Amino acid sequence: MTSEMNRREAVKALLDYRDKLLVVTGLGSSSYDVHACGDAESNFYLWGAMGSAALVGLGLAQAQPKRRVLVITGDGEQLMGLGGLATIGAAAPKNLSIAVIDNGHFGETGMQLSHTGKGLSLAKVAAACGFAEVEELCDIKSVRRIRKRLQETMVGPRFIVLKVKPENLPRSLPPRDAVHVKNRFRAALGFPTI
């Protein structure tokens, strides 16, 4: 499935009216995309945790069962964490959604063709891992439709693939101080900071 959808427009459409949604970002472009849509204390940017965004989201969803958690990551980052999808499927959290921005390329290392660019379907992998809801979207209208469902009760984890055009957009750098990001996220959850 090919798409001409712009990644920043897709992420913005997902995050419009986010309410109390907790957002975990994968390494690289997905962090830039989320930051470009507006920095928030309830954004947890991962720096140097390649392949771990989905599992960090799982831990957060389990620790905060009354809150909705959205992981926004890229196809390259998620490919490095395929085993985590099986763990999430088995855990079956009802408050975790994972959105993979899939441009079919490894954007951070020179835009080489990725596994998804060669035909691997992350949606089919997630379905095989037991995700309750799996969708592959290639237009903004579909993204806006799914955005409304991010606040609804789920029967299990949701996996959304956002097929976007391959482009290397200017970076919008979120805070890089890990202690600062951790402390402000803890404060957003209502915990004391150190």
C-alpha cells in the first residue's frame, strides 16, 4: 500500500484533542513529529532506546490502567522491537495504542529501503501477535476517524500503521535532557519529582 500522506499532518491529526492521553515516542523522526505538533508534559520522548518504545508504552499502560497510552514510533524502530509486539499481545492491555509511522525507509540513517518497503506488513505481524484491533491507514480522513477512538474503551491493544510518503523533514528537537523529560512526565502523572 502506497501513500502520499505527510507524516507531520498524520501525527497532528492523531494528537488533535488528545485530552489526557499519555504519549511515548520512539527514537528519531517520530519524536520530532510529536514535538512539531506541540510539546507537552505528558509526552515522554525516548532518546537512545531503539526498539523499546512499544514496551515502554506497555509498562506505562500497566502502571496507569485508568489512563490511555499512545506510542508513536517509526517502522525502523518498531522492526527492532518485533518481539515486544508478542509480549503486548499476550499482556492484552486495554488502554494501549501503538501508531507506527511507516514510510518504508530507515530515515535516520540515509533513507535506505526498510523491511516494510520490501513488503513486510507490520499490521499482519501485530495481528498475528494477538492485538485486538489492527488498522493500516493511508489518508488523513482515516487518521481523524481513528483519533476519536483513542479515547474509547478497548477490548485489547490497538495497532495502527500510518503509511506516509518517504520524506526527510526538518527536525523539531524536543528536550534532550533525560532527567528533565522524566521529571516533567512524573509531574504530569501526579508523582513527586526528585
